[in-house]
Amino acid sequence: MKTISNPSQSKQEKLAERPMIRQRKLMNMVEKIFYNIHRKGDKAVLTYSRQFDWPVQELLEVDRETIEKAAAMVPERLKQSIELAYKNIEAFHRSQQEEVRKIETAPGVVCWRESRPITRVGIYIPGGTAPLFSTVLMLAIPAKIAGCSEIVLCTPPDEEGKIHPAILYSATLTGVTKIFAVGGIQAIGAMTFGTESIPKVDKIFGPGNQYVMAAKRSAQYYGVAIDMPAGPSELLIIADDTCNPSFVAADLLSQAEHGPDSQVILLSNDKKVIKAVNKEIDIQLENLPRKEIAVQALKNSKAILFRDLDECVDFSNFYAPEHLILATVNPVLLSREVTTAGSVFLGHYSCESAGDYASGTNHTLPTSGHATAYSGVSLDSFIKKITFQQLSEDGVISIGNAVEIMAEEEQLIAHKNAMTLRLAAIKAKQAGRGYLPENGLSQELLQTGRKEPDESTETTEQEDNNGEI
């Protein structure tokens, strides 16, 4: 990795840049594929799938027999590991369920919020050079807890038309309802518009490369929600002289091996730490099966020396990393200064791989600096929050006048009328007049400058009925 020492503030923006494909060219490709899928459905999806993945593909949906056979192909040790991860992910996401809390904001005005599941969700599972069956767990488990009735999964087939058995096994375990052997832009386009085989979904989830991220952005223009902008993986580590350089190097390489467009950053206040970590990277890199991919990613990566840890955190907050590891003497104290990150790993033993697989937190996180405004996937990602309110007569009286005044100031008189008529009805009822709109009072109110009923009339009638005011 290239090393930079004590960069000036003006250079930080350049240092925080991610490797990007030319956006105009990328978006033109997405729009062309989307247009053809919208017009031709399955035919277009198959054409692109044959072009990019499996040259002789005939069917998009994975048949039940193939799914059932997959379970027998997954080693027992892996099944046990998946089930352990399932348990932890489920426990963490179930803890995010909220109880309904009703709040009386004013006398007679009760407000609350309830959760409702998103009906049909689509999950995208990268499966090219690395079949991410762990992402099935991260997305389908909270979808199931939320109560989503349909979970559609798309993942690319390999050159022989196969999908990794662990993906199919995890999909069955988590309750995925339909599985399609489709990847890339064409998978996102199919879930955006719907085809003869692939249902249109309400929201699309899942990480991917820059092509997938660009397609997800375009999906929003056609009315389909997405979880977040989640593109090539990235990791930033802040390490001081208490770190274990071999741990730090392994963590950096764990993200670099994701893809050639991934990026890793090392920040330190100690020049010796950077030198030791770079040495370890060279040693460990030689033994990696995905060495060539990691080498390409390291070309996009850098190590930066700062004067102190506070400067390291300042740059990290500006960079807004997907993953942040604090390999320092007091990571909990330092973490209080962290304002922007997808997920934070504290201390020398909290490797990022734990979060990727089995600690319980979700590994679908915002990348490319989007952690400044987005959170990672959670149970909330799969539900809609609907607010409710109920006003009694006392509630209308307690806030009615304020509503009238504010509506009139905004020149929205129909808004004001909606409250004025209710106030008048309540006052008439209290006066014993049994107010109903049919008696012409509503018309009278609206034609006479929207004034309330004459107070002297109300008083006289009330005195006649009760003998007192």
C-alpha cells in the first residue's frame, strides 16, 4: 500500500476518494438494460444472463429439486456454522422489535406508531467469484422476523449454470420463497419491473459491485425502494503501537480480497506500525487463493500517518467507512469520537470477519461515503412505520384553535374548515342544540367569514334548557 505522511487538510478530500467507473458510461449501460427488460421481460433477462454468466441458460427460476438436493451437498460442519450464525443474527435482530407506545400529546389527543412489514422484498446475493451465502442470512432472517410475506432471491449462476449449494441451503433455512439464477444489472432490473417469471418487488436489498449499485440507484427512479447505496467493500483501521501487525494485515486483506474495486485504509500515529503492517501484508498475500484480486484492491488502498489518534478519527469520520476497526489501547474511549461509520469493531480481537458472519450484527452496510447519512440493514429496513392519532372532543378543543390559526396563515382554508366545523359541532352539542351538518350550520359558518355560532344565542338556549349558564 502507498504510504502518505501527515497530509494537509486540503489533501484529505482527494485521499478519501473511492475507485469509480466513469459514471455516465455506467448509467447509460444500466438504462439500456432496464429499457430492454421493461419491454421484453424474461427474454431480455435471459439474453443478458447468457452474455454475462451462463451461456446456455434456458430457465430463470431454480427448480425445487435442485434446491432440495443442495442440502445434501453442504458439509455438516458448514451447516452447524450456518446454524450458529443464524441463531446470533436472529437474536440481535429480534432485539430490535419495538413495543407500541401511545402518547397523549395534549388532552384528548393520542398518537402512536405501529410497524407493518413490507409485503414483497427482493434480495440480491453476489455469487460470482465469491458466493456470499452469509448475505442470505443477513437479509432473509430480518425479513422473516419483520413478517414479509414474499422474499425473492436473485443470484448469478456460474459458468456451468450452478448456484453454490450453501446459498440454496441458506435460502431454504431462512424461508426465501422464490430463487432465480440471475445476477448483475439484469437481476435488479427484473425485480424493478417484474417479468413473466420474476415478480416486481417493493424494495431491493443486498450488496454488489458498482454495476449492481448503479442499477439499484436507477431502480429508485422507477418507484422501487432500496436498502442503501451498498457497493464495493471497504475497511478503515486505526492502529496504534499496541496493535498486532499480523492481525491488522489480515483484516486489511480480508476486505481487499472481496473484489478489485474494494478499498482498504490504514491510519496510524506510529510510522513503525505502518511499516510492520505492510511487511505482514506482503507475507500473508502470497498464501491467498484470491491474491490477484487483493493485489488489484491494494492499488486503490493507502496507509496514512497522522500526528495523533484524534487526527486519525477526524479523517475516518470524513471518509465515512463501511467498516471501522479501532486497534488501539483504549478503543471504547476512542469510539466516543466516532460519528460516521457503517459498523465499528473495538479492540485487537474484534476482527471484521466476525461481523461478516456470526457475531449477530448485519454486514449489509453503506459504502462509498454513504455512512454519512445511511445506516446498515436492520429490522427497521423491512418494515414501514405507520403513525396513528385519535382525537376526542377534548382533543379537538385543546388543539383546534391552533390548527385554525396556522391553516389560515398558510391560506389553506379547507384545512381550517375541517377543524372549524368540528369545533362548532362540539360547542353546539355542549349547548344542547344537537348540531348536525344538515341543519345548515356548516353552510352558515362558511358563508359568514367562518365565524363561530353567536355566543348570545348559545347562552339563551342553554339558560332555557338548564336555568343556568
